[in-house]
Amino acid sequence: MTGPLDSPFVKAAALRAGFHEVGVARAEPLDATPLDRVLASGWEADMAWLRTQRAERLDPSRLLPGARSVVALALSYRDAERPPPGPGEGEVARFARGRDYHPVMKKKLKGLAAELTARDPGLRCFASSDLAPTMEKVWAQRAGLGWIGKNGCLITPRHGSWVLLATLLLDRDLEPDAPHPERCGRCEACLPACPTGAIPEPGFVDARHCLAFWTIERRGAIPAAMAERLGNHLFGCDDCQACCPWNGTVEPGSDLELRPREGQSAIPIEALLQLTEAEYARRFHGTSLARARFDGLVRNALLIAGGSGEPRWLQLVVPWLASPHDGVRAAAGWAMARLGESN
């Protein structure tokens, strides 16, 4: 059956495609003030794409000429609580404990677009999840899915902030939803919870101080000031979310493909310090941990070992002083100095 699209049909199709939340907003240029504040303050660190694609982030018509509506989508990755990492283990952020979410989201977006196009063959659309220059959190708030919390995350009443976001731009007019009101109120639990003080003011994150940036996005060496505060954060950091009251009552409802894999929530540092590139490819291909690459995971493991102050790691650290990767060599040297002090 073909016919014009409307919001109820689009929302039902999104749920059939496997998304947990869906809302609609008008495709209009966004207020540049928040993004420009980030760029003017240097809070984007060396993620240059935020600056070079500024215009596309602010105006959906640059991504889809003639865009009229933005369909905002969310997928929960909240699973049952896992035991905290034990001694000698590195913690992995919750979103990365299962399959890489990018192909999961891409498949759902493709299915949704196919159903909408079958209904309206002349439809033009542009799908995005994380990879395109789209302000997904802003659109999610405008479309009524939730609000941007003081920790900078999109918080939904039903799934908390344990959600992955996507958008689908359409060149059709749909009835928009009301923007979601802010519900953090006086709560500021996330601000002091950040181990590096990376939230300079409510709603903004300074990537130059964020462990998620350093352990995932950063290539090369990690400064000593960050290394000293790494703790057991191997890949990403959930501290500003774990303390959020809105996340405290969320029931497990993760997408099946995103559920944690065995041994991927907390990973033994000893195993990582003996990791080969072949083993890395076998174990982490198809997971979000591949984003850090082989050298990034080893680098992070070295810093965790050094920060532990336990001399037992020395014999596993020494070989990495000869690594071909600058960041790994620097991390091994830092770890050696720390472990030597405690010996």
C-alpha cells in the first residue's frame, strides 16, 4: 500500500525496525550558540571534524536538500548490572560491551528507510548514526525523546542515558512532537562524579579532560596528567552516567545485538599486555573496542598497570618499550617509572 507519510505511520515503522524511542521535529536550522561555545573554548580537543563540518551540523538542508522533517531515534543498550572490575582488570564503557553499534544502527535505519520508501516511492531521506555531521542529541530533545543533561548526555525518562541515537531526515512534512523539557532540576550529581573535572559547566564536556576522549579517540601518547587519573578505565568512562538518578531505576532493555559479550565488560590487564595484533584482530573485530586500535588498547592497559603501582607488572611492561607505536612506548616508559618508584 502506498500513500503519503504521516507521523503515526513513521513512528510505528521505527518501532518495527527495532528502535526503542522515536519522535519528530521540523528540519530547521539550529541555534549555533552551543556548538560555537564548544569551538570557541577548544572543548572539542583535536576532533577537527566538529569544526570543519560546522555548517552541516547546524543546517539539515545541507545534508538533504529540501529536508522538511527530522525523525529522531534511540536504541537502548542498558543491560543487567555486571560485577565491577576486579583487581587487575580494565573496565569497558557499557556501550562497547557488545557488538559494534554502528552496523546494528545502520541495519535498522536501512530497514526503516525501506519501509517508508515503499509507502511513499518518491521519498528522499538521509540516515545518520554517529558518523555524519548531525546534532543527534539536539534533534532528540527537539523531537521529545528526552533532554540534554548536565553531563552532556541525552537522558530519556524510560531508558535513562543508556541510549544510542540516530536521525532520519525526510523531505516530507510530518506533524512534529513537542520538545522535551529539562528535568535535571537542582541535581548536579554528575559534575563532581567526573574523575577529571571534564564538565566545565552544566551541559558541556571539555574533551581535553574527558577520559572517554583520551582512551578511545586519542591517537599517540596520553599526557601524564590524564594517565594519573585513568584508574581502571580501559575504554571510555561511564562515571557521569552511573551516578545519574534517572539511570538508577532503568530496567534492562538492551537491543539483543548490543548485549555484553563474555569477557568484554572487564578485561584482564595481563592479557592485554601480552596481546598480539593477530589476537587483537580475532578478539575485537566487530566490536566498538576496535575504535581504539591495537596500539590504543595496549597503551591504555600499560597506563592502568603503571597507575596500579604494583611491581608485578614490570616484566610485562618492559617489552613494550621497543614498540613501533609512539603512544605505546610513551605509556611503557611512564608505567616503568611509576612501577620503579613503588619497587
